[in-house]
Amino acid sequence: MRIRGEGNCATVEWLDQHLRYRVPEINGQYGKPKQRPYAIVEPASKYHLILLPPLTKPATKVLPARQPIWTRRQLIQIAGFGSLGLVGTVIANQVWKRNSSSPEDTTSPIESPSPPIESPSPLIEEVNLEPFNFEVVTVDSQGRETNREQRQAKFFAQDLGNSVMLDMVAIPGGKFMIGSPDSEKGRENDEGKQREVTVPRFFMGKYSVTQPQWKAVAALPKVDRDLKSDPSLFKGENMPVERVSWYDAVEFCARLSKKTGRTYRLPSEAEWEYACRAGTTTPFHFGETITCQLANYK
């Protein structure tokens, strides 16, 4: 566990979410009755406080990775592979090399670790990137449209078998200010302070991971844990997969990596925020406020 400020430490909220997943898992593993832990914090304002004090000097020992913090940044950190099934995203970085390593940035943001993957024997041939067009809309603080323009990006299609494809979009590397300014409405303490981060080029899923895509990968040989082939409550061929845990998402990436010989994993906080912002500095990539005309939200 990295201990670098409140936004990167174990909080009461993180512990609560971790235990909600981990305790039932352990009970099932050892044949024990199901238990559903819950946390009560008094006062509620302490829910986001860290559980560990800051270190007096930097730690030098390499510590085991952990599940990301579940806060307002969960869209950034886990990219929706959690139980809410919001936005499924995976990363394929350095797709032309064997033994790919995770991208680094100047401040070592929270990363989503993956279990070790056996290195593929052949080298990956360079993929052909195809262009595609998309529309960018900008709104003002009242949600009124102020601009609309056409943009272009490139992608490659990953074959998952049985005519199921996964489109991966090329995200050019660059620098940006991670986090949010103190003046941003609705900002929480774990979103600062802002700092410049360098993100190398990577590939990100074009759409939410669909139920057919999940089913195709779930049918692949197990790496570390079993996967349900059809976990979603809201069924549909074009519907995103939901009701999957962070651990399930890591296993999804591990199986896909083993099948393709490319490094697929969950994005780091910096990678997700960099892709979401797309060069913007407003709370949302399309402007200062969210509107149901441009996004589904609750």
C-alpha cells in the first residue's frame, strides 16, 4: 500500500468496500456461513479520513498492491468494472512488444495491478490502426450547447473469438494536470492537490465492455479465479456487463492478456483521467456541468 497523502491511503470507506467483497469470498473459500460486514462511522465526516498516519520518511520497501480506493474517483480508478457496471475500460499498452511493462508517470499514480501473465513466445506483429470519426459537443454552465465539431482517432480491433470484437483506441501520450482545483464545485479532499503528470501512449477500450465480450473472455482458461459467464442483471447483447467485482475485472484482463500475448489491464488513475479530460480542464470533458442529453448518470 502506498502512503502518499490522504488521496492515496487506506480510508474507512476503502476498508468498508474491501471487506464487503473479501469477507464473503473468504467465507465461501473455507465453507463458512456467509457474513456481510458493515461499517459505522461517527461522525460521518470521518468516512474519508485515512486509517494510517503519514510516514516520517519515504518508504523504501516494495509493498504489495491493493484494490483502489472507492471514493468519488472510482470512475477514474477502476473504470466501472465494479458492482455498479458503469464504464468498462481496459488498457493494452506497448502492443508490439513482448513482456510489456505498465506505463509510468512522473508522480507514480495509483495503478491497478494485475496477476503475473506468462510471457508469449512469439513477438507481436504491428497492428494496423484504422481511423474513425466522432463528434465532440461542448456545453456552458447551464447545460446549453455552445459548440459541436467532428474529430478523428485511430483504433484496432481485438478478436475475442466467435465474431466478438473489442475495439481499442490509441490514446497519444502527453502531460496534464491531474486532480481538480480547490475552486471546483463538488470537489472532495481526495482530488487534490493538482500536479503535472506525464502519461505515455496507450490503448483504451472504445466502449463499455459488453456482455458478449465478457462471456467470450470468461470462457477462456482460468488464470487465478473463476468468472461467471453471465453475471449481469440487465440482459442485452449491446448492454454493458455489470455486477462484477474489481477482482473479476483483473481476472478478465489476465485471461485476455494470456490469449492475445498483449498486456491488458485496468487503467491507472492518471491514464483514465487523462483520457477522460481529453485536453479539457472543466469538471466534465464536455463542459462545466453534466446533462442527460450527453451522459447517463444518477
